[in-house]
Amino acid sequence: MASCKFCLNNSVDTWFGNWCDKCHRLQRIIHLFTIDKVMSVLDNVLIVNDDVQEEKIKEELKCELTTREYKLRERKNKNKSKPLPTLVECDEK
């Protein structure tokens, strides 16, 4: 069979078709939601802006510092035999 004319990797799903199963599904989704809506979702979900990336890095660093601080307090308190504070869980996004 021939290769897909969209992705150029997979073989076409029928002998008279031009697209593979996945690309054909993508075509149906584009027709259902319009190309502008699909592109908007792809840009918002898959493409990472510099500002968003910086915010995610800051959040991860904040979580890392909080975890390290907790572990240091835990070791210090372990030697004193006092009750330990609860660990603050970082939000996963």
C-alpha cells in the first residue's frame, strides 16, 4: 500500500485512500471543530511559551526548596525527639 500523504510515515488505510487511520481521524476532528479551534487547542496545550515555562520552573524550584527545607527540619527534629510537622505537598500541574 502507499504511504499517507499527510504524515508520510504510515501506510494508507484503504487501497483508494490517501491518509492513514490517525491522519484521517485528525481530518474528521478538524472538520468537526474547525481548523481555528484545533490550532488554538494545539497552541495552548502543546506549545510552551517562555512566560509559562518560567512560571513552571519557579513553581518546581519552590516545591524543591520546600521539600528540602522539610527534610532538614525532619533531621533536626529527629535528634530532638519532637513531633514532626506535616509535609506540604506540592501541586502537580
